[in-house]
Amino acid sequence: MAAAVKLAVKHLYEQVGEQPIYIVGYSNGGALALNYVLSVIEDPSLPPVKKLV
């Protein structure tokens, strides 16, 4: 599932360009969102996220 989130955010980033990306998650989605944000810290080549809700 974490790989699917990375793929989805990369696709979204290609669509919106430099516009901010906000990730919202509930329950398991919240865990996946947090995991993505932590992945960005480890790998700055991933598209950045403006806010995590």
C-alpha cells in the first residue's frame, strides 16, 4: 500500500506542478499518509507535501 501512495503522489505532482499538496488520512489512510511524509524526509527526491491532516 505504501508503494501505491508514493505512485499516487508522484502522479498528482505531475498534474498539479508546484501547487501545494495536502494529504488527509483517517485510520489506515492516516498511517499511510504519515508513512509517506516520513519517506519524504528520508528521500527528498519524492514530491513534497505542504500539510498533513
